[in-house]
Amino acid sequence: MLDFKKAALSADEASYRQKMGSIIKDFKNRCGDWFINEESQVIAFKALDSFIFPGLIRFEIGDVQNMLVDKNGEELFLGYGMAGGEAANKKAVQSAVRNALTYQELSTCTKLIFNVLGNENLALDQIIAMSRYMMEYAAEGTEIVFGANIDYSLGDELSVFIIAK
């Protein structure tokens, strides 16, 4: 017997992946000269690919589109960090901020989205704590949106990818 609820969810996921994939592909095609080096570009593009898959907490298409769609040549802050062990959430944020992939400064940004990848034990309180840590680096009143996904290959580590403007 066909499960209509499951079929609708699958169609929704396919639509989400297609729309998000299109936004990210357009972004990748126009931002090549923003990166500090080629390695930074590779890291950023891999991290962006994690946005395509609906996760525990998924992004609204509009949130990502508003960040990635070019508005008068705005450059973005892109940062990627990874950490494990005690205070992994704080260390991952610090790593992402310190290891910026582009020349833009996070301290001048007023809109920020970030995606957290962790194992099956990833908890909402960890993500909220990461949000608070980011506020220490961003401009006062910065709007923050977040997403979260499971990545079993990370083991006990957390990774975070930040996009801000």
C-alpha cells in the first residue's frame, strides 16, 4: 500500500534539494575571486553542499537565497571550523571565525547563517550556544539563522560553516 504522507515528504525533499542546489550552483559560478586561495574555495563549496540536504533543522530556501544572491557586489564572510572534545561548540565557532575563507570581516556583518554538522548526539542547546558565541564576533543586532545536520563520519567532532554579510 502506498504511504501518501511519505510520498509527499519525498517530493518536498526533492524540490528542496533542487531549489537549494540551483541557488548554490549560481553562487559558486560568480564568487571565485572572493576567496583567499584555492583551498579556501574548495572548503567553502564542500560546506555549501551540506545545505542542499534537508537536515534536523533545515534552512528556508529564502534565507539562503537572500544571503547568496548578489546584491550590488556585496562580498560575504565565509568561515569553516571543526572541533572535538570539551567545549567543541565554542572551539568550532572560534576556528570558523579565525579561519575565514574570504576577505570580508565578520565584525561588519549584520546577517549571518550557519550550518552545524555533528553526530546523532547533536543537541539544540549546543547549537544555541554556538549562536551566542558567534554574537561575540558579529555586529550588534546581527540577525542569525541556523541549520543542523547529522554527519556520522565526524565521530565526536562538530563542524560549522558560517555565511555572513
